[in-house]
Amino acid sequence: MQTSFSLTQLADPDIRESEKILRACVHCGFCTATCPTYVLLGDELDSPRGRIYLIKNMLEADAPATAKVVKHIDRCLSCLSCMSTCPSGVHYMHLVDHARKHIEETYARPLPDRLLRRLLALVLPRPGLFRLALVGARLARPVARLLPGRLGGMVGMAPARLTSPSLVDRPQVFPAQGPRRKRVALLTGCAQQVLDPGINEATVRLLTRHGCEVVVAKGVGCCGALTHHMGQEAAALASVRANVDAWTAELDGDGLDAVVVNASGCGTTVKDYGFMLREDSAYAGKAERISALTRDISELMQDLGLRKTVGVADLKVAYHSACSLQHGQQIKTTPKALLATAGFRVLDVPEGHLCCGSAGTYNLTQPEIATRLRDRKVGNIARLAPDVVAAGNIGCMVQIRSGTSLPVVHTVELLDWATGGPRPAGLAMA
């Protein structure tokens, strides 16, 4: 794709990077076949190719974003399926992230949208505040249908039951069982701590059982993905720097073999820290080290090898491959192989490349499209008649749970159970 940026524009590192990405696009359109919004809506501007043209024209003009551009960029899930499909290696993720930053800086959203986005950015990255918000939402559930706009939908999605905060999520060190094989830092996340604290508990049990000393480092908080994907770059980079500082202190102290992430949406972002801070001379090198150390829990477990399984029920597991895992990190077969090794019958979900509609805050900001994608995903899962659904991302789990009565658990909870841990709470209630 030809571009016409001026030399002055190209002095900006973000423009310079986006120009390289734009030039890699050859207009082939392969991406349209795997883009969830194009599949649903059939609008070229709701395909990666269409959005690339919108972004190109916006950035070249060096003009404020228009309502038309914002509409179609907001509809993008950042599922990154297009990156798996693209034969030219177009790095759409970095391009759309730049577009969102430009939109945030130049476009005046309608007041309801501004308030919603500020609310989400304030509440979701802070577990204590998020827990309070969910308590309030739970009390408001009986009148959810009477609440205006998306507020009613948000209240309706609040879980009927909240689990108490887990002691696992506090800064501490969990010793390895037996000889120590690795020392790893665990990102405990933000929303996940509140929505399903059992995931981190299962992760710690699984890792320590397999010879890992697990560190929950002081000062680590939200990975920054939530605000980053809303274009709120200053807030996102503040979270990134805080995490880099905390993990670097551990790395330079007793050392780390890996930074382990069990929410793939977070993992995709942490693996990109080096790029995000590439222009920050004080942090670029440290951030690159952290990115290089970051592993999804399934990657680390593949390296460690599953210990002898204890024998679990012959369950049929429908494995939902989170977009951030299969497209963002290109981890496609590892979780399924681990589940099969653990003794489960693993079933591939039809149209597994399509997003479930969660996509961070997408199901809150674009509820109509998100619900259509969820229903399509749940329908494909139901065709398999599984006993349980497994996924590697909390957002996907919450989204799928909202549309099915099947138990939905994290992959790590099944692996923990199969190697000596307790039966997952989600299965216990099924």
C-alpha cells in the first residue's frame, strides 16, 4: 500500500511504525474471511482491510478522528484473527492501537460514551473498587431492565455470587514442592482476582507441584491492556512501568526464569511491553527483558511436562481457544495437547477462529455485536455436547458463561485437578 506521509510526520515514532505496517498491506482481502465483524455485518469498513484504509487516511491527513472512523474502529474486537490470516505479515495490532490513541487524543465522544469509558478505566483495573462495583450491581439486578442504555446490560452481567478475596493474590513467595526447577513470577491480574480467584489458586498449586517457586511480586497490578485498548496511553504506560519495575527487582534479586500469565489477554500485552516502551530510554531495555521472559501458563507447563496424572473422569472438554492466545500469541495446540495428556477428551469448537465477543471491554461497549458473537460461539459449543468448556482467558469464560448452562472453567483448573488438585469449583457446582 502506498503512503504519503511527510518527513515531519515520519519524525513521530508512532507514525513511522504505522507507515511500515501500512506499506506491508497488499489489499488481498484474505483477512475479511476471518474477521468476526465482517462475517456478521458484511461491511467492508468493518473488515481489517477497510479499517486499514480509514486509519491510513486519518493519519496521513493528521486530522482529528471523525465519527465515521470512530464507529468502525470501535467495532473492531482486536481479536487479531486477521494477523493469523495475513500472508504479508501486516502487524494490525500495533496499527489499530495507534489509531485508538489518536482517536482518544482528537475525538470528543458523546457524554454517555465518555462516562462509560472513564468508569471502566477507573473500576476494572482496581480489584477492590471492582468488587464494590459488583456488589452494587448485584443489588441492582432486579431493576436492570429499567436502567438506561448499556448500564442495564452491565448490571445484568454482574455475577449472582461473589467469592471472597483469595490470600494467594497478596505479594508473597510460594515454595516449590520438592527440588526447585524454576523460579517464576505470577501476574495475578485485576478483574480475574474478583471474578474467579480460583484460577490463580489452581495456578499456584499446579506450578509448585511441578517444582516451581512462585513469586507474587509487590507492586504488580493491572497489565495495562484495558486502558491501552481504549487509547488511554498515559494510564496504560503507567501500569506497564510499575510492573516492569516490580519484576525487574525480582529479576535482579533472586532471579526469575519466567513471568507467567494465566489470562491470555494480559499475556499478549505483557509480551508487547518491549514495543510499548521502545522510545523510553529509562525503560526500553528492562521492558524488553520482561517481554522476553513472559510465558503463558500453557507454554511453561509444556516445558515442565505434566507429572503423572491421578485419573479423572472421562470428560469431554470443548476447548475454546481465546483470540489473544491463538492469534495474539500464536499458541494454538499446546493447551489442547496438555489436556489430552491429562486424560481428557478434547473437542475442537467449530469456527474456533472466531471471537466469542468478550474482547476486554467490548461486550460492555458494543453489547449488540458481542451478544451475537457469544450466541454463535455457544451454539457451536452446544453442537459438541461437551461435559465442560475450557478456556485460557477470564474474559472469554465470563462471556461464554453468560450464554450457556454448561460449566466453564480455566484450562489450568483441569490440569491442576488431573495432577492431584481439587475438582474445579465450576464442575463441583454443575
